[in-house]
Amino acid sequence: MSRVVNANKQSMRSVNSSIKEMTAEGAVVIQAANHIHGLAAGLRHGDLTIEGDCGDYLGVLNDGASIHIRGDAGRYLADNMTAGLIIVDGNADYGAGQYCYGGTLVIHGDAGDFTAVMNKGANILIAGNVGDEVATYMLAGDLVILGDAGENLGNYLIRGNIYIGGEWRSLGNNTRIRPLSQHDIEKLQGHFDEFNLQADPTTFQKVVRQSEKPFYKVKETDELPLHREAIPEV
């Protein structure tokens, strides 16, 4: 049986203290916490469910907990996560999954601008659309977008993979399209099956870095088409 924390009129410190105590004894359900920023910060274990929306910086520095948000998330969701799992049933605001070193973040709705900025190793899956400057300075890990993206997708991409099933307004600097391998298709299908995402992995496109030196200007002859309808260079 899950233990319940009603966060109504409580402070972030008092709620987080209760969470840390209760997670050692089993699953925890958190209610009325949409006013709290920094909820469930720095947890190393535990199974949490947040009923409804939550504030900014939820799951910051998560290091192993499993957190399920049955609503929308605020800004900077899972900032600096190193391990664990965070699932959002709704949408996420600006800056979701920034500076993550590991773990998995799944957003079943849309995500805002600057999602996955400087991702350093997490798997980040977005079932809806994303905003502008997504995966800027990405260093490692996988970003999977089932919907559309805004401007400068993967701007100054350093390492890692971006998989997108929809359209984009523009790709950022130091990006190119690479055909999917069989390994890519199997990996995507595994993600979709695990998190109940409905998509055909064979229809996705893969965005990777153009050069190991992203801050050097690429010659015009090396540039690839930025629009989805163009045939990618092999």
C-alpha cells in the first residue's frame, strides 16, 4: 500500500523530508504539490507518483528514483539527473532534461524550448512536439521526438543521437541526416514498446553531428539539406 503525502500548504523542505523518510518503506503518492519547486530533489531510490501537475525543477539531481507525474511538469524537469526514471503523462515546460548525465525521461505530451540542452547521457523521449533550440550542445545520449521540432534542432551538436518522426523548422549548426541502421530501428522499437509509445521506427530520421569540431565553420560544399523532404546524403 502506498503512503500518501498531501503537500497542500507545506514547504518544499518539509515535503522532501517526508518523501525521503517514506521511500525507504515503499511507494509514495504525493498530492497537491503544484506550488512546490524542487520537489523530489536528489533522491537515490524510491517509487513516487505525483497526482496532478507539479512545479519547476522536479526531480533535479535525481540519482535513481522512479517518478511518475500524472499531469504537467513545470520548467527544468529532471535537471542534472544522473540515474533513474521520470515519466510525465502530460506536457513539460521550458528546459526539460537539461544537463542530464544518465537516466531516462519520458514525456507523453509536448516539451518546451531548450529541452535536452547539454544532455550528457540520458535517454529522453518526447511523444509530442518540442520547441526551439532543443538538444543544443548535446554531448551524449539519445533524444527521441515522435512529433515536430522548432528552430535550430541540435544546434552545435557535439555527440549523441537525435531521432525525429515529424518535421522541423530548421536544423542547427553542425548537424546532418544519417540513414537509420537496423540497430537504430531495433533500439527505437524497444523504447516504444517499453513506454507504450505508438510509432513506426522505420519512418524516423536520425540527426547526428557534422564534425567533431562543431564550432568551426563547415564549408558550403559539406553542408546537407535541412528540410525533411530533401533526400539525405549517404
